[in-house]
Amino acid sequence: MSDALLPREIRCVLVPSGSLRLLLPNTTVAEVITQPAHETVEGAPDWLVGRITWRGWRVPLVSFARLAGAGEGDAELTVRVAVLKALGGHPKLPFVAVLTQGFPRLTTLNAELIIPTHDGNALPPGVRAQVLVRDDVAVIPDLEGIEAELVQLLQLDRDPPDEPETLDGVA
């Protein structure tokens, strides 16, 4: 693919998650909602908070801050949930929800405004890259890796499924 075919600017969002800011393409965020009640997932790691019900889907709820081993952030801030479109193409995992404090901040970026800041040490789990965006330090999450882990943890590849992943059984 030639550089001429790539967009010059990309609309992105900075999503606050604990002490981190996640940098995502704006098109990845399906909706930001008030934190709903969730069901726990037995035997899950602490970063998999549980599952929420959203638009008829049972969506895994992830604490990215816990996954990456970062601080939980300001407990005084209202916790919300950013529902993200899954990138892995798994039919039973079209969305992943991430805990967030506050609202994502919309920004328009180009390649010159994203500066890699990786220091050579191993990246935390769930992190594809660390970057500087204007004056903000941010991480680019490894959404495909997180989704693959969720498919295993939630046993979404088992055949036949014990229960539908949608509430009404219809995708």
C-alpha cells in the first residue's frame, strides 16, 4: 500500500483508563455509557471485571489499568464504560468494554504528532506501543491480543456453546 493511499489525518480518542490514556481510532468507540451492573466471570483474572449487557450483547468488561499493571486512577471520578468494536472478527466477540474515568477526548492526529516513547524495556501486558501525543503520554492497546485472551478465558470457541452470547439468541 502506498503512502498516498493513507489518510493524512486520523480522528482519534484519548480514553482515560486508570492512570493511563488509551489512544484509539475514533471509529473503534461504539459508545460511552454510565457503568452498568455486571456479572462476574468465575475464575477470571482481576482485569476481566465481568460482563455487561449492552444492546442485547453480553460484553466482556475489562480494566485496562489492571491488565497493564498501572494505577487505578482517581476513585473520585465517575467511572464510565467505553464499548469498543472488536477488531479480531470473532463472531461471538463483536465488542469489548473498557472501564474509563470521564469521557474520551477527541483529537485529530497525523504521523508527526505521534512520537514513540518506548524505552526498550518490555511493554506491559495489553500494550502494543507507548507514545507521546502532543503533551499527553498514551498507550496504544493491543486490542487483537486482548480479544484473543478473552476468547480463551470465556471459552468462546467451544462447540456447541452452552449459552448464546446475545441475550435473545440473535446476533
